[in-house]
Amino acid sequence: NLHSKSERNQNLDTLISNVTIVTMNERMEVLFGGHVGITDGKIVHIAKVPPKEAPAEIIDGTGMVLMPGLINLHAHLPTSGKAPKSDKKTNYKALSPLVKMVDWNPLLRFIFVKVQTPHVKQELFSGVTTLRTVGGISDIDGVMKKKINKGKVIGPRLLVANTGVSVPDGHFAGVLATEAKSPKMARKHVRKIMKTKPDLVKLMITGGVMDAEVVGEPGILKMPPEIVKAACDEAHKYGMMVAAHVES
């Protein structure tokens, strides 16, 4: 019963008092005027009444709502997610020459990290505590993950795919994904991605909305099934899950 959850004999670090709690239990109940005790980063008390232990710090939650962290399963950190200010489309393909230089150019790596830093902070401040990236520039997403884990950048817990695998003229090809022209090349690309220590592998199977040039392109099959199979088989050798971009 989440309304009376408490682990006794704990020295409380923090108590959030008089806060409205979205419990997220099976009945989706809301607990008004609740108290949440935290020790060593772990919630040890959730109840209508405060714990008996005296906390080191008390946060008055009056008028505030406390809820579990949101999970964002689909994000591309180089983009902000904001709607464009005009009808002009962003020419993502124009970035391809720069992306190809990121692996060896320290200045470009620094720039792309700086571009992504406010995006991860915005996600965290929006309530997202876990975020999965599904296609990025080189291994920059992995760099962001390390910086967040070390406390150098403010952001949510990251699960990263780093760059994805696409095909020539495929979704985000040459920008947020490499271009595999054959099953053999797809396997090679997956092995290269594995060296960046990702948490998953991302495939761009159909066209996409962001870089579509004609009506209906997002739903067009771009990656042949044999390339999909080769990439999946190679990823599974490493115990990796595979996520796929597939538009209707």
C-alpha cells in the first residue's frame, strides 16, 4: 500500500512535506498532503503522515505536485524538438559533410556537445528522468551520457543508440545515421557502433517526416529486408536490442 509505505530505522536525509503525490499505483490514486522521506537517494517513506525520524532537510511541498519521473523513449538530441518558426524546412542533408568530420575534429565535437547540452537540461526540467536516444551524431550522445553521469552536465539518465544505421537516401542518412549499401556493410556499421558502447541499435527502415521531399515519402520502404536482418543479427550477437524507425 503506497499510502503507508515506510522503511523504519532510516536516518532521513530529506523530507518533502505537505505535497500532492501522484502515486502511479494500480488505482492511479492521488495522495493529498502527503509526506515523502528520502535517504541516500532512495524513497523510504510515502504516507499521509510524516515519518517518526527527524530529517536533515525539510522541503515544504505545499501547492506542489510530486510524480514519478517521465520516460522519453524517442529523442534526437541534436534537435530541440521545437516547431519551426516558418514553413522553411531544415536541410539536414547539408550537415552530412560536417558530421563525417566529427570523429576526428575536436572543435566540431565540442560544438555538437554544446548544442545538445541545453536540450538534455530542458528534458530533465520538463520532468523526464530517463531518456532514450534513437539516432545521433557520431558518438556524441554517449559523450553526453558520460558527462551527465559525472555531474558535469545537467540532464536525465540516458540510454543511447549513438548514430543509427540507414541506407543511401534513407531517413537521416549521413547525419543521424550511417549509410549501409549492403547486408555486409550493415554488419560492419553495427560493429563500429558497438565500439562506442551504445545501449541499443537504431535502424532507419522507412522514409521520415523531417527530411521528406515528396508527399508519402515517410511511408516508403527504404531499407531492404536483407539489410534489416543483417543489422539485427549482428546487433543480437552483442546482446543489443534493436529499435526501428518505421512510418505508416
